[in-house]
Amino acid sequence: MALTEDPEKAMRLARAICSDISLYNEEKIVRSILEDDFFRALSEELAEGREHYRSRVAPELLERTNFFDRAVVDVILRSKARVRSRIW
């Protein structure tokens, strides 16, 4: 499979991966937000998602973008803004 060099496709891929992480880990995400340990609690899921993303995107594009990190915030965390937390 060819690595994508298209920024738009890379961004969509990052968002799709993060959407899947959010969908399959809803309870864990909510609990981790409440306990203020999101990145520790989801470290395995995020690492697996990031590795999948890296395996599909050209290295040159990876070096100059942060689409996966943005998708974590935009897709996973922003969608849980309703969760009462002391961090927001």
C-alpha cells in the first residue's frame, strides 16, 4: 500500500482513527477525563492509533504536520466537553 502524501487524506485518516478510538473506548475516556489522566489511561490505544497513522502517511508529511495530535483533541476530547472535569 502506498503512503499518502496528500495532507487532506492524512488529516481524514487521523480523524477516522481517533473516531474509532473514541467509539470503542467511550467509558474509559469519560472516566479518564473525570480522573484527569486521559493520556496515561489511553496510552496504549493512542500509541496503537498513532502507529497505524504513521504506517499510512509519508515520512515527509509526518515531519511537517501534527494531524494525529490535533485529531486527539478535536475528535476525542472536544466530543467529551460535556463531561464535567476540573481541567475545563
